[in-house]
Amino acid sequence: MRVDRLRLRNFKCYEDADVSLGSGVTVIHGLNGSGKSSLLEACFFALYGATPLDRTLDEVVTIGAEEAEVDLWFTHAGASFHLHRRVRHTGDRASTADCTLETPDDTVEGARDVRGYVVDLLRMDADAFVNCAYVRQGEVNELINASPSERQDVIDDLLQLGKLEAYRGRARDARRGVQAVRDAQAERLDSLAEQITEYEDRDLHAELNALRTELSSVEADIDEFESNRETAEQTKEDAERVIEQYAEKRAELDDVEATIADLKETVTETEREREALSETVADARERVEDLDERVADLLADTDLDADPGTVAVEAVRERRADVAEERDDVQDEHGDCRTTIQTHASEAEAERERAAEYAERAEDARERAAELDGEAREAAERVADAEARIEDVEAEREATREAFADAPVDVGEAESYRESLRADLDDVRERESDVKGDLQAARAALAEAETLREAGKCPECGQPVDGSPHVDALDERRDAVADLEAALESVREETADLAERVDRADALVDAESDLDRLESRRRDLAELRDGHADTVESKRGEAEAKREEAAENEERADAAREAAADAENAADEARSRLGELNGRIAELKERIGTLDDLADALSDRESAARELSNARERRESLAELNDERRERLAEARERKRALEGEFDEERLAEARNEGDRAEDYLEQVEAKLDDLDEERSDLRGRIGAVENDIETLEDLREKRDAVRERVDALDGLVGETEALEAMYGDLRGELRQRNVEKLERLLNETFDLVYGNDSYARLELDGSYELTVYQKDGEELKPDQLSGGERALFNLSLRCAIYRLLAEGIEGAAPLPPLILDEPTVFLDSGHVSRLVDLVESMRDLGVEQILVVSHDDELVGAADDLLHVEKDATSNRSHVSTGVEAEAAATLD
């Protein structure tokens, strides 16, 4: 991989930067704090985002800016890529607004997808990138200071050995899982064996035979007792049948005796009823005669033309219906008349209310018109007040504008004029400072020359006056001091003049501000005046409208009063007609009452006549019924005598004794059968339980055999997973040892190349990446026992050795990223810096495609194929990058 170009906008200290990078060694040079490392961080940020930098997105955006952009162009495995990230800072936090990666085949979008693509492309994540190729500022000793296990994990991951450990971990997890399953199955096998032993110890088949024998005996007893119970039940049924037959005859005799008594009583009651009916016949005859007289009297009060003996209820009711219909018609008219009265009265009341409402509205409108006239007068007064205030503001504006009468600029130019004067004043003050410095230097040189002259030495070259060709320089230096003093006085006068002109410009700017303020005030007052004028016109118009509204409401009130009078007259006419209808209704109600009484009397007469006829018929019917009852009474007495001759009391007593004995036996046998049935059920349940236990035993034996086969299979699988785990471990150990040997060789080559110290014989790296330094005398040292500069070179050598190992291992299939050294000289003295230069040169000679070195050390500049110089503007606090001849010139000046 090679970084080709980096473009920044508002990234940290860079407002705008565009840098091209080539192959070979590129040194990024500049003073501390100038922003060199930020260029590398931008490359790293483009590839992996802000999190691996231990920074937030807020920190990558230039202070005061809303967005930051980073574009990175790079080449990898012969293909070109363009990566773009844009961060937007709005509100309290920053977020990634755009992240795209243009590949030769497609475009990847989104921070997460881009980071995943980069990791797959480079075959290393951010941590691996840092540990392999990016020696960050202040972290030069980080890898060497790491514990052996941490260093082992880092280097194994870089060499892709971590995958073997992951595979070994998976195999270990699989072995543990299989072992857990095998142990569980073994425990299950033991449990099944214990259960089988428990069942076999019980001798289930013998237990089953004994229970079945006991069940047969109980069932035989049950059959015997059930047979005896049937015999007892038959004896009881025979006795009950005899008792029942005697009970039926006794019941029949009782019924016959009761029938005889009932018939006697019924005959007597019927005779009494016939006597009562004789009285009813007499009463009914008398009522018929009274009602005939009542009918004749009521008929005389009606307009019916009929004889009292022949008039019919239907005729009376028909006449009554005619009169009721006439009454209903009159009542309907009566209701309509009342409705008319109510309608006209309501209409009159509503019109009176409307008249009052219109009168009230007219009064309200007149009052509102008066209020609006007053509001219009107040608004007119405010219009006059606003116009007066506008005149005052105009006068003040004219007075303020007088400040520009003799000014060198017009209104609106004061601000730019003041800025120009301030710039001139800054230039003059800078010139004054320069002249002061020159004057101080000239005075010091003059004093030194006078001292030398007094000592008899040349003031120009310090040689004795006798041998010096420059003895007249003292007068020249006095003249130079005088010239500088005159120049300083002139510059000071110019400074005072410019300061006075700046003060004048400040006053003009203030006057412009006052004019703007007064103009804004005048516009506000004009708007206020126009608003009040609109209010005057609006209020007057509203007042006139209210007066018109009052007149309209007065007219409506008069019309409502007239309508109320008309409605009241119509109601009086309806009330007169209502009186006439009330008299007619009373007359018709009286006629209806007479017809109702006549109809009731005729109906009562018919009812009395029917009652008389019914009583006579009932008396004759009762006489016939008593004749029939006397015949039945004779038959019942004959049946009673026959039943009394059929009773045998001894046979009945014997049947009762047999029934009692059978019932006692049945009570005893039922209890015995219940006990035997319970015992049989218990035996059947125990037999079923034993049979189930036998089936369970057979199932347990089958499960035991199946689990035993499963355990045997799992034993084999455990062995296979153990072998697989050991294989991955052995393979990782073998590959690590091979890499350790190669890394140790490369580390010694690199350390010998850059260190060149006869004090150390060799470096040793064991299988756990534990580092040991051997001195010439054979004494062992740990890396942390070296001096700071030696330890830094040792770590740089280790990093470069790892880089070389990866490059040789990959064999060009996927080139590694650039080797990046960020301030590698921070822990080095001048002698060690020279060795670092040798290290960089050696890496280039070994074919590393691109090396990027960030440093403020001038000695590294000579090792560069390309040079980038970074400077920061002290005023704007922004960094910029120069290249080529400009960069070399800037580096020389630094």
C-alpha cells in the first residue's frame, strides 16, 4: 500500500491543505506543535475513523468550523482507491455526515462498511496497523514495554497466528462441550444402572404371581356373597309383594269408606245449595222489575223514540257514539282555538321581546359610536405627537450629520476608513519597533566601539589601532545613531498623527452608528404615526357604521311593536270563540252521561234476567245430581262389605317377619362386599403397578444399552477433539517458533545495523517473545535495563524487524502499508539520531515502498527523498504545508 495524496479542510489545525506523497522516504519536518502529526492522524482517521485515535469527532473539527473533510487517495496491490470522510459539527456534538470509499469496482458507503472494507483489504485492523507500521508519537517504547503475553498476542495477530489460537479455542470449546455431554451421558448411565438394580432386587415377577393368587381368592368370596345377596333380595321382594297386596286392599277399603263419607256430605251440601238458589231466584226477579222502571225514566230524558220494553242496548250505544263524535269535533275545534290563542300570545310576546332587543341594540350602537369617536380623537392626538417626535429626530440627524461636514470620508465609509488607518497605524508602530531595535543595536555598537577606542583598539575589527585600517568607523556609527534617532522621532510623529486620525475615525464610526440608530428611530416613528392615522380613519368609519346600525335597529323595534299589537288582537278574537265552545262541550257531555246511564241500566236488566234463568236451571240440575249420588252411595256400601271379608292378618305378619330378616342380611352382606371390592381394587392396582414396573425395567434396560453406546461414541469424539486441539496448538507453536527464529535474525540484523556498539553481542527472542540482550561478556540484560536512547532504538529495530518479517512472509501478494515513524527521535540524543537515519536508509534499501517520518530534527532531512515542511501561523493558529524547494528553504531557516 502507498499513500498518494491527502487533502484536508478544517481538520484540526488545518484550514485547507493538499499534499502529494511519493515512494521512498518522505520526511515531514517542522517545529514542535506545528501540526506535523496531524497529517498522519488524518491518514489514519480516513482509514479507521476517530475512535482508534483516542479522540472524539468533536476534536477533529477545527475550532469555530461547522464541517471537516478528509480525502485520501492510496494505491494497494496495483489498484487505486479514494476515501472521503466528512464530519459535521452542529449543536453539542459532531457526527459523520459522509463516508465513502471509491474502489476500482464499486463505491462503499457508510462509516461501518468502509472500516470493514479497509480491514479486509489491508488484512489488519487499527490496532494491528499501529503495532505493525505506525509508530505513534510518544509510543516508541510501547511494544518493548509490553508484557510477554501482550507482546505475544500482538505479534501473533500480526503474523495471522491468532487465527490458529482461535481455531484451537474453538476445538477446546468443542472438546469441553463433547466432554460435558459425555459426562452427562455417563451420569445418566450410572443413574439408569442404579434404577435397574433397585427394580431387579424386588423380584417383580414373584410379587406379581402372589398378588394374582390373592386376587383370585378375593374374587371367589365376592361371587359367593353376591349369590347369597340375590337369594335374600328375592325373599325380600316376595314379602314386600304380599305386604303390598294387603296394603292395596287396605287402601282400597279406606278409599271406599272415604267415598261413602264424601257422597253423604256432598248430597247434604247440594240440598243446602238448592235452598239458597230458591232465594237467588226471588232476588233476581225483584231486580228485573226495578230496572224496568229505571229504563223507562232514563228513556224519557233522551230523544230516542222507542218503547221501554223493546229498546235495545245497541241502539242506545249507537246514539251515544253519535253524540260523542259530535263532542269530539267540538273539542277538536276547542283545542285548535286554544292553540291559536297560545300561538298569537306567544307571537305577541316574541315581538315585544324583539322590539326590546332591537331597542337595546340601537342604544348599544349609539354608545359604541360615541366611544369610537373618542378613540378616533385620541388616535389623532397620537398622530400629532408622532409627527412632532419625527421632527425632533430629523433635527438630531441633521446635527449628527454635521460631523461629516469637514470629514475626509462620506457617510457609510467611516468603518473602512478606520480599518485602513488602523492598518497604517500598525505598520507605523511595527516600523517604530524596528527603528527602536536598530537604534538600540546602533547605540550598543557605538558604546562598544568607544570602549575599544579608549582601549586603543579598532572599533571595527577590534585590532590594535596601529595595525588597523579602519579607525574612522566611530564617527560613522555616531552618524548612524543620529540618523536613527531622527528617524525614530519622525516615526513617532507619524504614529501620533495616525493615532489622532484613528480617534477621529472612531468618532465618525460612532456618528454613523448614531445616524443608523436615528434613521431606524425615524422609520419606527413613521410606522407608528401611519398606524395611528389608520386607526383614526378606521375608528371614524366604525362610529358612522354604528350610528347607521342604531337607526336600523330603531326601525326594526317599531315594526316588532306593531306586529305584537296585531298578534294580541287575534288572540282576543280566539278567546271569545273559546267561550262559546266550552258551553257546547258541557251540553254534549250531559247528553252522553244520560245515554251511558241508560245503556248501563239496560245491560244490568239483561244480566239480572240471565241470573234469574241460570238460578232456576242450576236448581233443577242439582236435584238430578243428588239422585245420581244416592245410587253411587249404595254401590260403595256393597264394595266395603266385600273387602272386609278378604283380610288375613296372620299371613301379613309372617310376610313382614321374612322381609325384616332378608333386609338385615342384605345390610350385612353389602358392607362385606364393599370391603371385598375395595380389597380387589387395591390388588388390581398393585398388580397394575407391578406390571408397570416390569415395563419400566425393560425400558430402563433398553435406555441403558442405548446410553452405553452413546457414551462409547462420545469417548471416541472426545479423543478426536483433544487431538484437534493439540494439533492447532502444535501448529501454532511450530509456526511461532519458525517466525521467532526469523524475527530474531531480522532483529539482530537491524539492531547491529543501527547500533554498532561493541558492548552487545546479540539479541535473543524466545518462543513467548521474551526479549533478552547479551553483552560481550555474556551477561544477560532485559530491554528495560538499557539506556533511554538504546531502548528507543531497540524498539524501533523490533518494529522494523516485524515489518520486514511481514513483508517477506506476504511475498508481494498484498503490500504492507507505509512504514510511519511519528517523532521517533523524542527519546534519542544526537548520536542515536544518526543511527536512526541509518535505520531509515536500510529500510529503504530493503525495498520498503514508502516510509513516512515525522520529525522536528534537522538531521533526518538529509535522509529524505521528499520533504514536507509544516508551519503554524501564530496569529490564526492555522498550519500550512510547503513542499519542494520552498520546504527545503523553510527547513534550513528553522
